[in-house]
Amino acid sequence: MYVLNIGTIEGILPENVTRLSGGDMATAMTSLTDAWLCVDSDGTIAGFGPMSALDVSSLQGHELIDAGGGMVIPAFCDSHTHIIYAGSRELEFEDKIRGLSYEEIARRGGGILNSADRLAAESEDRLLESALRRARDMMSKGTGAMEVKSGYGLSTESELKMLRVAARLADAVPARVVSTFLGAHAVPASYCGRQGEYVDYLITEMLPAVAAEGLAGYVDVFCDRGFFTVEETSRILEAASRYGMKPKIHANELDCSGGVQVGLAYDAVSVDHLERMGDEEIEALRGSETIATMLPGASFFLGMPYAPARRAVDAGLTVALASDYNPGSSPSGDMRMVMALGCIKMKLTPMESLAATTINGAAAMELSDVTGSISIGRDASFIITRPVSRLSYIPYAYTEPFIHKVVIRGHMTD
């Protein structure tokens, strides 16, 4: 496949670059105007260059796509989602409008526990059907790789059910799918007042069952006020490490919880949310390999502070932006909106926001050696836009349709 008459290719990186930190987020990705791009038969990028150097007459027999002057950018890499769930929570949306906080809704049996009750009653096939619908919607909006968490099961049976759905999802779509076990998302109602016992159950029964089926390479814990303590998080991460599961931590959404520090102590791949991250956490992350993943969709939907992306980038951190797609606090997987919020609310430049939603999102899933940029040998996962004047137009005109075509691992999406 050849894509011809590309106005500009944005997001080009050398093949050996797998993340961008600090000032490199604004400068390392390069561009090429009036270009072509070739997709190999294995779904990777075989080459690209200027149209002036291409003999179009020699391409007979190849599939040709005319970009019509549109831009090519890497497909988005969404490193934090909860897209396997049963039903929606618009009634809680009305509660939020009336002024109830996220924590107040949770104390009333809403939030995560509401989703857990619904998921327990749903079949695996029905869960797959709804997750496929969401994943396809995400792909149609330009997402080429996604992390999928469990966490609405809160029992061995239901957590395994979610992770089996994630495995089936990975087989059903061209996008790359990474699975994370989040049994420590909340304490189920059946363990009310016995949180320590639930942590014991998670460690002794749930983790071994997940590991035995090879269903998740990562473990997550909601380490925050009202959820799991630093000490409980440490116990879970220590146990998960014995099964080779790497940490990805929910941290500092509701308070300066210590989640960043415990994540760093266990070499977390990423610490996520970070709406309450202060100078101490930024300094702790400086120079580490752990990626600071921020979720502006949750801030937008819940009316919470936005994570300090500008300060984090200025401090030299590796910052990723993800959707947090879930039924309660961020019911959208539109990464174009996430990129726009990165600019509008978090004061990242358009190029920094592109880096945060592509190569750094891929790095937060340990996929950046195979996807997340326009690089020879990486996935041919990219968006062909309608003709736009420059990259900044995409987050600037944040509701205007901008996609002409989406290619994921060499496959044209519907």
C-alpha cells in the first residue's frame, strides 16, 4: 500500500527513539511535506519520502491511497482505559450535576461498586460485544493501541471474566491491546469493613488465578484516599512481582496519596491520574523510567483540577495523556479530545500533546518499539486527515471532523 500526495507527515522519529521527555516532546518529532508513505505487507511502515522523488508510474499493482493533501499523524496510543463494563451510569451523571462528589457517590454504593454488580450478572459474550463496539469507535477516531483494565469484577470469577474478554478483544481487532489486572479498584460490598481481608483474598486467590491463565502482564492498584493504602499497595505489588506482573498505579487522583512514591519503589511502568501531584512527586519522578500518565478527560467530566502537565514537562518528565474511558468518570475514548485538553487546559503545545498521546502513550504500555510514531519498521498505524493548515488546527478545531481515513497495522478501518 502507498499513501500518496500527503500534505505533511507529522510525528516522524528515528527507529531507536522509544519515548520523549521534557523539551524533546516539543522538538524531537520531525515532519515532511508533500510526501508519500509505503506500508509493507506485514502491516509495518516500509518507507516514506518526498513525492518529487517517487516514480508513481512504477507503482502499478500496488494499492494506492490519495491523501489529497491531508496530513498523516501517528495513531493515538491510549494507555489507560476501562472499556469492559456492563451498562452505563448516566443516573450518577445527574447526581454529579446536583453536586455530589465522586467519593459521595461511591459511599452510596454507586461508582465502581455499581459497575461491579452489573458486570457480575453479564455474560462474557455480551461483555465482549459491548467492548468491541467501544474499541471500534475508538479505532474510528484514530486509536491504534489501547490498554484495557479489569477492576469491575472484584471477585476471582468476575475479574477472570473481564480479562478473558480483553484477550478475546485483542484477537478481534487490529489495534494492539494490553491487559492489566485491577482487582484492587475498590473493596466490594461483601468485604465492607474488612478491607485487609479483601487484600489477602486478592493476593492469595485472585493473583494466582490471573497468572495461571496468563491473562495480564500488568497489575494496577487504586492507591488513593478512601481506596487502598500505600501499605496495602506495596503488599499487592510485592505479590504480583512474583508472577512477573509489572505495576501501573492509579495515584493522586483524590489526594497526595503516596501512590507515586510506592509506584517508583516498585519500578512502575507508569503512575496514572496525578491530578493532585505536587513538587515532591515531580521531583521523585525526575530521572526515573516511570511515565507520568495524565487523564484530562476525567478532570473535564468530574470538574477536578487538571494534572500539572506543563510543570511536569518543564521538569523533564516523560508525560503521557490517556482517555480513562470508563462509565463513571470519563465516558469517552476520543483521544483527539484528550489531545485538545492537553493544549487548552494543561498548556502543552500541540507537538507536546501529540507526543503525549502517541509515542509516550505507547511507552506507557511498553509498545513504543513497535508503535506510536512514523518510523520505518513500526506499525503502519496512522491517521490521514482532511487537509489542515498545520498540526495545531487539530486541537484548535477540537470538534470539527478531521479524519479522512484511519489505518491500523496496515488495515483500513471502517
